Amino acid sequence: MSLLINDECINCDVCEPECPNSAITQGDEIYEIDPNLCTECVGHFDEPQCIEVCPVDCILVDPDHTESKDELQEKYEKLTAG
């Protein structure tokens, strides 16, 4: 599963530098997570770092991009294979 930042985001800028895959970027109004890059920190950390640092709990599982832990691990391996 990829993660999603909802509209309660306050643009505090703490999540973006914590993402090891550079999946978080500033969108038009709030930060956004690229589902093609998000591995929920699988391969890097035990817990998603963006969720750990978010002061308003606006980062949720994206129901439109569900992936198993094995699929997230495979995505991590593809992203770091170079």
C-alpha cells in the first residue's frame, strides 16, 4: 500500500526530508506522495517515517494503491537496484 496525505496537511515541511525514496513533494496546495515511489519505508525502516513525524496525523493508507509487504519489498528492491 502506498500512503496518502489528506487535506488536513498544514504544509509544515517535516515529512518531505524524512522520505528515503523521495516520494513526497510539494503539491499545489498540500504535500503529495507518489505511489510509484512510496514503499511505506519497507526496506529502510520498520515504520513509515512520514507518519512518525507528522504533527497532524494527515498521512493515511491510500485505498487506491494497495500492495502487500512483499510487493512493497519488491518495489524497494527495484528502486534501489542501482
